[in-house]
Amino acid sequence: MEITTQEFKRVAVISVSGRVDSATAPELEAKLREAVDGGRHQLVLDLKNVEYMSSAGLRAMVSTLKAVKRANGDLRLANPSPRVEEVLRLAGLTSIFSIHATQEEAVASF
């Protein structure tokens, strides 16, 4: 799994590629927590290159969403692959996350 972060004026974009499973989810959660602890409460998680997402990855996303909501922020998802979108739908998370077709659309939604 690879994680890159881009900082914009109001939004931090975190792009993930590879597999997010029980072995790599703690790294994703740490990166997301680092952004929140650094005062970034408007986050976009770009999932375009994620080929697999386990429940551990979903937990990391949900805990981050709760943390940014407490600070009046939001975590928005961009470009989930069809497989990841299906996992989100099956887990019932499409109603709690704002999901956008592109990274640009997600950033502009703030």
C-alpha cells in the first residue's frame, strides 16, 4: 500500500493505492490521524487505485470521519474503484460518506 498527501489551502487530499487490509490499515489510520492531529479537518480520501478494502480499512475511515466531524470537518471519498464502492455499499457506509466521482469534485464540494 502507498499513501501520498497533498495539502491545499482548505483541504488535504490523501491518495491511497494498493490493498487496504488488516496488515496495512493501521498505516492508513496513522496517516489519517496525523492529518487530523495536524489541524486538517477537511479531508478527501482518493481511493482510485485501491484494489481491495477490508473491514479494517473501513474502520480506519469511520474513526477518522468521527474525529473530523467532532471538529466540524468532514472526510469525503473520491473515485472509489467499483470493488471498493461495492464494499462500502455492502457495509452500509454509502449513506454516511460523501462519495464523489473525481478528486477535483470532492475537493470542490467543501
